[in-house]
Amino acid sequence: MKSIMSIVAVFLFCTIQANAQKEIPNITVKKLNGTSVTMDEITSEKGVKIISFWATWCVPCINELDAINEVYEDWIDETDVELIAIATDDARTKKRIKPLINGKGWEYKILLDENQDLQRALNITVIPHVVVIKDGKIVWRHTGYQPGAENQLYDVVKKNAN
Amino acid sequence: MKKLLYLSFALAFSVGIAQEDEEKKKDWGTVTGGFESNIQWYNDDTSLGKFAEDEHFRSNNYLKLDYNYGNWFAGIQVESYAPMPLLNYSPKLDDTGIATFYAMYKTRKIEVTAGYFYEQFGSGLILRGWENRPLGINNSFRGARVKYQPSDAIALTGMYARQRDGFEVSEGEIFGFNSEIDLTNALNLETSSLSAGFSYVGRKEDIPEQFQNTGFDELTNAFSARLDYSGETFYSGIEYITKGKDAIVNSQRFIENFVEKGSALLVNFGYSQKGFGIDATVRRLENMNFFSEREAAGNVFNENIVNYLPGLTKQHDYALTNIYVYQAQAAISVPDPSLFKFGEIGGQIDMFYNFKKGTALGGKYGTKIALNAAYWAGLKGDFDFTERDSEIDFFGFGRKYFSEFSMEIRKKWDKKWQSIFYFVNQYYNQRFINDERGVVNSNVAVGEVIYKLSSRQSVRIELQHLWTPDDDKNWAGGTVEFNVTPRLSFYITDIYNYGNDIEDEQIHYYNVGGSFARGATRFALNYGRQRGGLVCVGGVCRFVPQSTGLTVNITTAF
């Protein structure tokens, strides 16, 4: 028990010590029409982007993207931010993505990380997980969604947009 | 135990050094990683009985480190299940050590990997190596893989590997080849896209002496061909797989002189435009379970699985909707004449609709509806015990295994209130899916309300009820969640099997807990009872026994 606790302590310590991951790994993901796109193509663009990891079966993820959708137009007008929703659905549920986003009327760019290669490379174990990038560099990350968290996210976007 | 501690110090130190070096000299490359720890203290419980296993305290720990320098990548994953893995994880995991490692060289056109890697061909129906820690799945491959992209339209993959099995690898060898061809430009399509794919997967494993020369080879071949079309509003896809003759293995035992081919057909089409979407999927699986070791067929720990055969039904997110979960029935099994199984056939339809803002049903914020219907049956067939031969119909629907209808209505009422209503009707044939007795007909209703106290604080309340005259009878459940800040939240939840005929089994499965998240780190604490049964993610399930205890989860990325 003691040694487990010390292992945990050591890792937490080393985490705090270590610099946070700044780069988005150049993993190939798919567009909805099946064509490939590399993350470098996205991170080479200037400006602030929100990368949101979600899945069609994840209720808090949908709550978050629904909540942002309500105010997304205002966010774009004010900060020129772009939200890229990366679906981690695998073969079981990925066919649901297209009708779901259209049914919901989401205006996001949707990409598919079907075998979770990008999710794994970013060491994301729990979704929803949001990464904010500015000029391709990670400036903020957050795990989980609770109603109202989109305000906190927008504060981060505004701070980095100027 | 000490070894583990030294190892962790060494790793922490090396990360520290790497970071320092990085600051001094930028061109030393970067180290990134993640850590996850799931710790559980199982205690005795007056209602569930004494905890009868070894070790009340158990933990699963994962440390992943990746290094990148220019075009070069390398990494390891250290796993520690100490002093023992959590309940019902494979006993093969009872150890601490380097579980996976890899080195990779990657340019725009070519990628070469040696060591452990994850891979998926097409939808995974023929091959998928993946990791899912809550399910105890890590079916990565250890060997070599080359990916080559001669042009934007063509991607080729070749691999040779053995599959991860605990801290070892499988006996059987896997040979794989995959090609993805984008035909959009070749056909000058402007508003739509068309792509094709072909795959080969071979599994080679020695045959035990007594089963040699009984009509199957060491090498089992599988081929997949697929075509996907995506237009502006309409899309569709088709995939067909054939698997060569192989011995039938039930519950990890060969059935003498019973050799069959396998096949799979997956057809999907959908239509969507703004505010409306519909999708239909049909699938037929005949003898399609595929393992890197023949005798792994039917193992309960999801080990040595080469391909991915999810149950194609809606994945629910509420406790009572996840009691009767369908799992794909891909295998041939002939234990007795009343329980012949040759595979499955069926499909599902999804529909999404958004009642626009300002309409009668839409109200001020719009109303979102999602419907799903699924039907799965056994393949119709016959088995001749003397000839050891089966006759299987191509489009024959046999015994009904499962059906489901579900409806979700989401509505935002004003700036403070929003609600979700969810209803599910299920037919669940326990005899064929779970090897338990009887059929379960059930209805589940869920109501969820979210109330925003301020821009950062909110309360979520969820009420659930399951009605069934079968199995364990009625259940009721509820959850209250208080979100103090976007980072900190607490919850209390309970599901109660009040309808159970046996009074001692009318048990409350209560849980209380909280979580704190900051950046890429999340810390969660939970105390309560876990219902015994299937824990499912992505249509793959793991059986867990019921238990009571304290759980700590830590995840972080750096």
C-alpha cells in the first residue's frame, strides 16, 4: 500500500515537474468523406483553435458541443476561433456521426480518430477532453464537462485571441 | 515492490533530465507521456457478503512515455498490477514491467515501426489491435510494420507480428496486408468521394497432434474487400470478408472433425441534411470469430482477438439501460441441439431530427430527437452430428436474440433549465446471449434535468426506472450531481433492485464520489457498490463480479 502511494506520489511529482506537452503529434485522421488529413495541416494554420475529443455515445461530450453550438456564432465573430470536433467513435458507432451532427445542426469541422491513435498520442484517457491551440501550440487542456464549463473555455479562447 | 519504486524513480528522473536538456538544447527531442492509476480497496459488505478473494487492496497502473526526435519516434508503456490486478482482469496481468515498446521512423511517404503497434484494417472487421484499459483489452501487435503512401490516393500497409497476451505474446503469428485506394480523383468526382480497400490477414499456428490432417491448415487466410461512397447528402458502404476453413473451437476446446469457413457482410447507407439524419446498417456474421491462438476462442478476458466484432446496437449511457447489453454472436457453437448457434444477422436504424427554433415543437431553443431501432437474430442453420457438418442459410433469420427501440428527446427550456428524456424497450434472449435462462422483456425510462445556478455552477438530477416481469424484476435509480466549478464536482447515485423476488437480493448499489480536473490531470474518488454483470465499452464487454469498496482514479498527461 505504502509503495503504491509513493509510486503515485513520484509520478504526480514528475508530472508537475515536466513541461506540459506543447505539440499536437502529426497523426493522420480522417475527414467524414473518408479522405485522410494530417494534424500538421491543422496545426500549421495561425490563430486559436479548440480541439474537442468526443464520441456519439458520450452524453457529457454531446452536452458540451450542444452548449457551445448555441454561442458558436458569437465566438467566431468575436475571436475568429475554430472548433474541430474529433470523434473517437470506432466501427460500432461511427456510422452515427454524420446523421447526428446534421440532426443537431452543428457547424464544427468534424474529424475521425477511429482507432484512437491521436487520442493515445495525446495521452487522453477520459473524454470529453478539450485542447486549445494557438498557432499550432497547445495552450490549455481540460478533461470532463459540466454545464457552464464552456464559459471557462471561452475565457481561455479570448485571452489567447488577442 | 521495491523494484517498482526504483523503476518509477528512474523514469521520473529520466523525464526530468530530458526536460532539462530540452530547455538547454532544443534539438534533443521531446518526451511526452501519460500516467493512469486505478486503485481499489475492496471491503467486506453485509449485503453482498465477505470479500472472498486474495488481496483487498489492488491497483492497475499505466505509465506511457514517448520520445520524438525529428523523424524518429520511440516509446514504452510500463504497466503495474500490484499487488494484484483489479477484479476480473486476466491473471496473466499479475505482474509489473514493460508491457509495450516501439521505435518508429516516419516521413510523409513511409513509416516503419518495430516493436508493439496498434493497427486497424477497414472497419476492423478483419483486423484491429487496440487498447481499452477499463475493459482490460490490449490487443496490440509485436513485430514489424511498414506503411507506404506512393501517392495521395494510395496507402499500403504490410505487417508481421504476434499479438500481445498479458506480458507475453501469442503463439500464433499474424501476417497482414492492407490497401486503401481513393478513387475520387481518378473518376473526376467533384462533389462526392469514392474509396476502395482490400485486406489480407493470415494467422499461422501449430496444430495439436491429435487434430492434424483433419481438414484445416496451420495458416488460416482471411480476405476483405470494401467500397465506400460519400456524396453531399447520401452515403453508403459495403464490406465483404471471407475466412478460410478452420477448426471450430468452443469454450477453448477443439470440437473434433468440425471444420468450417467463415464470412461477414456489412452494408451501410445513410442520408443527412441540416436538421435531419438517418442511417441504416445491416450485418451478417458467420463463424467470424478470429483469434491469434485457436484455443483462445471463448476466453472471457477478450485476449488474442484479431478482429473487432462490436454489437451493433446503440451504446447507452445510463446505469439501468446497460443491464441487458447485446454482444455480437459471431461464433459457431453446437453444445446441444437446443442451442445451435451459427452466427448472427440483423441491423439497426438511427434517426436524428432537430425541431427548429421558433416552431411549435422547437420552442425558443429547438428540440432534438434521436431514435434507434435494432434487431438481431441467429443465422438459420442445421448441424449434422454424425457427419460433423453444418448447413447455414445466407439470408435466413433463425432464433431472435435481441431487439431494441430507443428514443431520446433533448430540450433546453431557458437559460437555466434543460432536460433529457430517454426511453428504451428491449427484448433480450438470455439463453443465447449469456447462457442464462429465459428471455427478458424490459422498458426503461430516464429523465435528466440540468439546472444552472450560475455561469459556473450547476446541478444535474437523473431518475431512472426499469420495468420487467422477468429475471430480477424491477429496478429504480437516481443520481444527484453538484458541479461546484467546471473543475470540481460531487455526485451521489443509487440503483435499487426493489422488485427482486428474493428479499436478500433487493440490494441498493449506491455510490458517492467526486472528481477534480485541472489541465490534463483528473483525480476521482468513489465509494460504493458495483453491480455484478457486464461492463461494456464500444460493444465489447467484460464481466465483473459485484463488489464494494473505495476507488481512486488518477489520470494525467505530460
